[in-house]
Amino acid sequence: MGQTKFDAVKVGTGEDLVTLTRWVIAQQQHAPEATGDLTLLLTAIQFGCKFVASKVKQAGLINLLGLTGTANVQGEDVKKLDVLANDIFRNSLIASGKTCMLVSEEDENALVIEDHNQRGKYIVTFDPLDGSSNIDCGVSIGTIFGIFKVKDSENPTEADLLRCGREIVAAGYCMYGSYCEMILSIGNGVNGFTLDPAIGEFIMTHPEIKLPPRGKIYSVNEGNFKYFDEPCKKYVEQVKQKYSARYVGSMVSDIHRTLLYGGIFGYPADSKSKKGKLRILYEVFPMAFLIEQAGGKATTGTQPALDLVPEHIHDRSGIWLGSKDDVEDLEACYKEQQ
Ligand code: AHG
Ligand code: MN
Ligand code: MN
């Protein structure tokens, strides 16, 4: 043997890998009052995401592309994958025994868990399949979820659903893209976990995500420009002089890029869609929470998005989210008008 020294490096044993479940359990250990209910609820959500991820990959092979031929309560065409994803999440969440009410984009009414033995203290609001228009052409789509705690689990009421976004307990999304990633916040920052399909586990790959204070990308459907109000028009004219444009058309994917690269994403209210397009309880609130937790800002243009209180479960709002300085530039256009 020569003089070279060798260190034993353990590769591929999994010892240094932080799975999503391991991370959630570790957070629970730091909170003495924790009961483990949130851990179990997040396990149910993880299961739903893995299930949907697998079906998204096979969709073209097992007759899961295309429309169901029906419209949802919001008048939108429903895709087969919308229905399947909704069933998967609904069943998984109910089976967890940790929820008392569910609000899904695909269901007209909120679902109340009547059976006391199956009822828990959490409310989950979710968009089972976000970016439906991108399903059939294989572009990234996702699932978005928000978690609230009911005030009295024996007596869940409408007031538990129609509440301010600041009361959200946890939120996240799972993106089904070139890789499948779950982004999660339980109120102490934002972490990202990539699904390793070989072992069926989400592994931490993006710890403590922080948005850069300013980005170089703006993201908005400029096909709607003619309907925008004057502050929006002014901001878009201004930002396009210096930034690149990117717009996937799946909120999950546009937000994922924004979280990782910085910049701004918006779907404003306009003269065609008076309250915007994105739904407060299962699109606006979860994403605004994640963006704020990552150091960014989320606004309607005139007020912080998390200060909104929806009037009904499918209520909508205009929204701009992203890097702090970029969102403040947008807000400045509204302030000038006042
Ligand atoms: P969903 O597929 O859940 O109905 O949501 C679609 C949303 C959102 O993902 C995206 O940001 C937006 O609709 C795109 O709308 P446009 O096609 O009008 O740009
Ligand atoms: Mn959506
Ligand atoms: Mn959807």
C-alpha cells in the first residue's frame, strides 16, 4: 500500500436521505402539543399524489386522456383525469380519519364527514388536477392543497370554510412534470421533495426554498391584455421591457418556476373575468401561503392575498405572486392610480 489515505464513504445506503415522512415526523417532535394527526393527513396526501403521478404517466396508454363530456359547477369542461384525481384524493383523505370537511374544485358542495369515527379536526381544500388544459399535450400539471383546522370538530360549520387565508395551517402542491415534486409548508418555511419512483418515496431535494428578492421573468396570459385594468396594463408594458416572458398555463408549474427562479406570476381580475379566474380556497390561498413562507409576496393588486375572506367555497380573486421587489413594482402601479 502507498501513502494515499482512503476514507470509507457509504453511498446509496439511504442513510443521509430525508424522506418527506421522516421530515414531517421530525417537525412533529419539535412541537410538544402535536398529536401526529397532521403527519397522518400528510401521509394520505402523499399517497394521493403518488397515485395520481403514476396515472398521469400512463394516461395516454390507459384511455385517461380527453374529456368526460360533462362540465363542473364552474362551467368548465371536466377531463377524465380531473375525475380520477378527485376520487383518489377524496377517498384517501376520508380514509385518513383526520378530516371533517373537504372542498374540491370538482365538487359543487363541501363534503362533510358525518361518521364521528372517521372524523378529524382538519379541513382540506384541494384542486385535484391543476392545469387540466395541459393534460392532453403532456405539459406539467399538478395538485394543490390547503389545510385548515376546524374550530370545533364536533360541529363543523360554513364559517370554518369561509375564513381568512392567514388561518391556513399548512399548504403545498405536487407537480407532475419532468420530475414529480411535492412542495410543502407547515408554517416554518418551504421545502421540496422529489418522488423517487423506484422506491416510491418523496426525498428532500430543495430544502428551505427562498425566493430571490427580484427575478427576470414575468408570467401572465397576455392574450387577456385587452381586458386588463390600467394598472395591470401599465405594469405589463413596463416589465416586458426588461424581463423574459414564460407562461405554462398550469398554475402549479408557473409557481414552481417562480419559487425556484424568482420573478412574478399573475392571473388578474379583468373586465372579462371580474373576479379573476383562480379560486381562493384551493389555488390562491395555498400558493400565497407558500410564496410568503419563501420570502415572497402575494397580492390582489390592492391587498395581501392572504387577507381575503371568500364569500363562497368556489369564490375567485385576481392574484399576483412572486419575488418581493417584483410584486411591489406591480403594487406601485395600483397605488399611483389611487
Ligand atoms: P384548473 O385546470 O384547475 O381549472 O386550473 C387552471 C388554471 C391554472 O392552472 C392556470 O394558471 C390558469 O387556469 C390558466 O388559465 P388560462 O388558460 O386562461 O391562461
Ligand atoms: Mn387549478
Ligand atoms: Mn383543477
